[in-house]
Amino acid sequence: MAKAIPTRDEDYSLWYNELVKKAGLAENSQVRGCMVIKPYGFAIWEKMQRQLDQMFKDTGHENAYFPLFIPKSFLSREADHVEGFAKECAVVTHYRLKTDEDKKGVVVDPDAKLEEELIVRPTSETVIWDSYKNWIQSYRDLPLKINQWANVVRWELRTRLFLRTAEFLWQEGHTAHATQQEAVEETEQMLGVYADFVENFMAVPVIKGVKTPSERFAGAVETYCIEAMMQDKKALQSGTSHFLGQNFAKAFNVTFASKEGKEEFVWGTSWGVSTRLMGALIMAHSDDDGLVLPPKLAPIQVVIVPIYKTDEELSKITEVVDKISSDLKANGISVKFDDRDTHKPGWKFAEYELKGVPARIAIGPRDLENGTLEIARRDTKEKSIVELENVLNYIKDLLDEMQKSIFNKALDFRNENTYEANSYDEFKELVEKGFVYAHWDGTDETEEKIKEETKATIRCIPLDQKKEDGKCVFSGNPSIGRVLFAKAY
């Protein structure tokens, strides 16, 4: 199974695409640019979703749901917003089909044209702020902190499973506040939630920062982001949080009566992550033999494979495995006992290696005699002989150690491939090798020229940026600090 996957060195892009398919995560659908997320892939997404959902609720947010369709006029109310999304919108113009004249198919009924076209949501700011207009009257209704789990459509021309598809799953948070300070604090808090999740559950180190004006979300005053390095040394934007100011409140006339009795516009935020995180999880950790999943997000954390020749041997093994499984499950560890007789143990080993199951237990009659079993860890492929009575504690410690080890490996990789450039020639050489911190003069013109010439973009202005007088690597004009450049997905 795994042998059919090309190596990362041979063709990184093909390695990724084939791994997604062969590990049973997703496949292309008959609808151009859309994907079918298969059960194993969706199980990983569900674990991500459950954890993030709890983190949102722990910070005071509630879930709601808003329409898939947005009246076209809504998008035109916020000028930057419509300009930013106009080229990606799918538009519904009719509401009915009819049988064609040959009675062999269906056609759009020309008499069923909508009075106003509907946009299949690319994001929900407009339709949500139209609702907020009715929900908010006074300061007592604030803050309003809503999250939505949904699908969105952006008509991408070049697509890749999980990373960029015409339809994808995500969550989008939308909050309204009485003051600018509260809204900014919310924006920064949610960026911190994303960074916490990506680092501590996905085991992917991130750099927190703000986008340049040209890279901001359409309609935002400021966009915060987290950026991660993949194994091909490209950057992947892994989450964004936007301070919207009063832009959408003014566009949809969302006001509130303050404590002083004055009518004021509310302050807004929006923030989101999507199934793109699945792409990050795959590309940050996996190897030439398949997925490497951090234990906290693995649908199956431990798989047990029996090795036997007779039904009697299987019966004795099963009796021991039932006790092990019961203990593991009682401690919140997901376990699968694969006693299928349709595949040999070696085939099963390859399958679970491909699927990235963190720990694999092999147990046979000789192990029962010795009171031991063999445990293999997916990330390093190391094997250990463990006494039966110590299996639970060993697995608990192993999963904790693997979670940290996978993160540290990714962090070391990023650090080893991060550089500083002080001249444009040096910059052009280093940006082919990974992340580059370099001085920038703060102009859109310089940013665009660098992008045209090197295909590298400013991923973010780091939140921990050190104020450091210097000269822009491209223009030579003054700069107050280094920004993060990289080629990106």
C-alpha cells in the first residue's frame, strides 16, 4: 500500500495528493474543485472540530447557523468586501428546472429567474451583520459572541485536496462589542486560541503576526494570522482573526444605545479556520510511508494486531486483548483490535503505518507465554518489548512523549530552515530554502515587486517583531523591523 506513494524528494506535490487518497482521507468528486471527505479523514476533522468547539465555548462563544444563500445586494454594502470576493462567488440566478423538449433531461426554466440573484456564501459577514441589526439594541446586548460551523464556496481555479477547494468546511466566528478595545482584545484572544490548538493538538509550531495592508481580509481594519512551515519549506496560513472596526456595523446600520444613552455603532471581529488544517497536519509531519498523526488527533491511537495460526490461539489472545482494550478505553485512549482473518499481520502493519496510527501492538502465543508484547511507535518506528502488566502506563507515557516529540521535530525543522537576509541577492538565494526575516520599507509597491520577482510574499509582520532600524532589502529605504517572507500555499 505505502509503496505506491512517491517519496517527498521525488515529487512533493504528488506525494501529498497520493497520500491523501491512499490513506483514505479524501478524493476528488465529480464536481470540479470539490472533494469527498472519506470516513477516516472526517474522523480526524471531527476531533479537530470537537476540540476547537470546546475552546470557543470556554471563551464565551455560542454556536448558531445562518443561511447558505446571501442576497447579492448584501455584498455590495461593504465596498472592500465585495471587491475582495467578487471574483470567487458562485451565483444562483434561477429557482427551477424543467424537462427539455426531447424529454431526455432537464434545463433551467427561463421563467424561474430570481428577482435578486443569491450568492452561495464565500463567508458570512454580510448575512450575519444583517441579523445582528435586529439582535442588538443596547449595551446590555453586548458583547455578542457567535460561532458558526458551516461550508462555504469560493470558486477557486486551481484546487488541491484540503488545501484549496471550491467548497470547504470551516468555522467562522463573528462578534460584536461596545468598544474598540474589547474588539481588538477579542481578535487577539482568538488568534491565541488558534495558536494554542495548532501547536498543542496538531503539534505544528506557528508564528503569530499581522498581515500587510494588501493581504488583509476584505473589509477588515487589521488581519492577524498564524503561519506554519511545511516539509517542503513553504508557508501555510493556518488561521486568521480579523478586527473589522465599525465597517460592517456601518454598512448594515448596527447600532446600540450606550450607558450614556448615546446611539453608537458596534465594533466587530471575525475569525476562522478550515479543513485546510487537515492539509497542514499531513504536510507538517507525514513521511514516505504514510501519515504521522499526533496522538491527540488520531482517530485510532492504538491498534492491536494478533499473530496466530489457530482459532484456539486467537481465543487466548482475544481474552488478554479485551482486558488491555478495556483499560486503555477507560483512560480515554482510542483502541482498535484488528482480528480480521482476511489479511495477514504484515499487510495490517503497512495499512496502519499508512494511516498514521501512533502506537501498534503485536501480540502472539509466545508473547502470552512470556507475559509481554511488542509496541511500535509510528513516528520513529522504534519497537519495545513491554510486560503485560505495564502496558497501560507505557502507552499513556508513550502517547504523551510522541505528541511532544512530533512538535519538537517540526520546530527544529523550522528553525533549521529559517534565515535572515540583509541584501536582495542574499534574500533571493535564501527564500528558496525556507523562511526569511528581512527588512521591508512598508510600501505596497515593494511588496508587489518582490512577489513578482521571487514568488515570495510577506507572510506576516510578527507580533514579537523587534524594533530594529535597517534598510529594505529591495529598495534600500529605511525600515523599522524585519518581516517574515516565504513562498506559500
